[in-house]
Amino acid sequence: MRKVLVFACTALIAGSAVSAESMNLCDANLQKLRDLKASISVMPQPLLGEVQSLRMDAQDAKDDSDQAKCIALTTKALQRLRTAKKT
């Protein structure tokens, strides 16, 4: 019985750590979006609109505690900005 209890507690703690790590990545990506957006002086309107939409959707996902969706959306937006910055 004691081993089962220890295993259950370990699983709960590990799950919380993964969830916190995901949320930290979500927050970090949202901050990177703000930083990159500010550093790109001229951004075409279609790209700006797409990035803003992705960022708002990511913020909504974060507010709904959907870390995976937040990370996916912010990663997509960051890729778009980095591509634009190179050109």
C-alpha cells in the first residue's frame, strides 16, 4: 500500500512540473513575440495582422490553461517573425 501511495504522489508531482514547464514556455514565447515585434521596424500589414491574431489566440489558450495550443500558436508566430526579420 505504501508503494502505491508513493507512486501516486510522484506521478502528481511530475505532472505538475511538466505543466508548469509548459506554461513557462508559453509565457516565454509570448514575451519573445512582444520583443521581436518591437525590434522589427517595418512589417508588412498582412504579416502584422497574422502575428497579432496568433498572439491573441495564444493568450486565449493560455487563459484557458491550454498550454499545448499556446505553445503551438506562439511558435508559429515566432517563426513568421523570424522569417520576416531575415528578409
